[in-house]
Amino acid sequence: MKDSKGLGFFGKVFLWANCALCIALLISYLAPYTDPRKVWVIAFFGLAYPPLLLFNFIMIVYWMVRGRLYFLLSLITVIVGYKILLNNVGFRWNSNEPRTANSNAIRIMTYNAHEFKRYGSDNDISTKHEILQLIAENDPDVLGIQEFYTRKRGQYDMIDSIKKIMKSEFYYFEPFSVNYDQAEGMAIFSRYPIFNFGLIALSGKTTGNQCLFADIQKGDKKIRIYSMHLQSIRFEPEDYKYLGDVSKKGKANMSATKRLGSKLKAAFLKRAEQVYTVKDHAKQCPYPYIYSGDFNDTPASYAVNVMATGMKNTFREKGTGIGRTYNGDFPNYQIDYIMASPHFDVKGYQIIQKKLSDHYPVTADLLLK
């Protein structure tokens, strides 16, 4: 190992950059525990956790290749945040257990279906059929769909199509936008009887950022399923175009950057409120319960950390590799989750990486103790 002297100009630049990256990564570790309604800027460091982690790994490799002990700067910083790392990356071979016919076993699927069309496209019959086939192949017992679209009749009567796939008449659909023959909203489909259901309002009545719950009867057991769509960032086409230009050309525009930052900040603040609304509702639940849906936030965020408190995060329990569930134009993070109360054991978890919607569907196999 060489001594620490004689780095040269570029070596010193890399060292200063390394120190800055370590500090930024350490700040990102505060994001899951810092309410953005009190200190909002830290939420942006949490959002930046994946690239910060990557750059720190690059620094580890760089200094090791140069034979310098400076690699310990980033290595120690990464190790300090191992809990957050494990929420983002599953360091295991596939540990899923075979699905069983146990009467206490249940498979949950959550899917932001983007109205059964490919992201940025109009209605597409082939995509609709592929999504229905995907649901049939994964055979969920309970299915929660965000950005659900249906018509009263015809080939886009999605309620009828999914009921046939589930071989069940049990469902709860809450429309947020309705006209004479079609509706958009959220839905829960169940193979088992639904004996109670309701809407937990998280935002305005016509927005899709809401939470549904359904109480199901599985044999002699009662289980509550929450399916939620937490606050969206609400980027417009011009915002996505700007992000694409920055990633391709590296040209930043101050006013556009400020506009995006403002939208992100507003979403951080709103989600911080919404998670407490859902958690307060669940505190009154007399049954084992499950959170599922599109949380619109990353594993290093305050909203996800609050939601996961006291719950079993199915990715953390059984996930493998990088938990990427979003595949749209914004950075591809894990933002869809299934979390179970301690009454359940997690037996399996899967992100189904088939690009139909702008989200990948997620399934989890649970066993009620």
C-alpha cells in the first residue's frame, strides 16, 4: 500500500469529491427519520440515495485500484447506513418458498396499471390483454389496482374481465372520475368474501391519490387489505422532457429545476401527512392487516419509513437484487410496496419485470400465523 502523499492535482480533486459524497450520503441517512414538514431539504438527499450510493462505490473501486486507504472513507460511510441499504437491495439468492395450499396462506398483488395502457400511449388492446394475462399467470388471492380504468360494457369492462380471472364476484371499486360509460379510480378484487370496505380520503375527491380498504373473510379468519396511492409528484410532459434533456445533454435550466424541486417538495410534505392518516386508521383495525400500493416514495424516505414502522416489509424480508418497481421517465426507484402486520410470516416476494404500465406489479406470499 502506497503512502498518502503525492496524490497529484486530480487525486486531490477526487479526494475532495469523495469527502463531499460521503457527507451527502450521511445526510441521506437522516431522511427516513426527518419529517419533511419540519426540515424538507433532507428529503431531497433521501431521494438521491441510490446515485449517492453508486458514486461512493465508484470511489471505493477508484481508491482500491490506486492502492490508497482512502477507499475506507466511502466503505465506512456505506456500512454506517447498512439498514437503509438493505431496504433498497436484497443481498440474497432467491429465498422464496414454494406456494402452498395452506388455508392460512394468501397471495397479495399490487399494481399501478396506468389505466391498462403503456406509459404515454393511448388505450391499447394488446397491452390490456397482456396485463390480464399477467394477472392470471400470477394468480393473486387479493389484487389492489391503482389507476384503474373500466367501461360499463365491451372489451374494456375491466371489472368483468378481472372477476372472471379471479373466479370471484368479490370486489370494491371506488371511481374518482366518471362519465356516461367509463370510470377511473382504484379497485380491490378478492377471491374471498368482502364483508366491509371503505375509502380513506387522502386528497381531493377527484384525484387518484387515495386509500381503499377491504375486510375479507378467509375461512374463519378476517383480514384487512389496504390499497393506497400516495401523493403523486404531478410532473407534466414539459417536466419529463426537461429531465430527458438533462440526462442526455447535461444542460440544466434554473427555472425548470426550481419548478421540479417545488413539485417534489410539495409531494414530500403531502405524503408525510397521508401516511399518518392511514396509520391512524389501521390502529383501530381489529384484524391482521396488510398495506399495499403505490407509495410514490423510495425506501430512504420518511413516508415509507413511517409506514413500515411496526410492519414487515416484504421486500426487506424476501426481496432479491435492486427493488425497482417504477419504469417510467423519472429515475427508476422502488415506490410500490407490500407490508404486513406482525400476524403474518413472509414466504415470498416478487417484482414482475414486464414493462406494460409505468410500474411493475409486485406480489407477496404471506402466511397468517
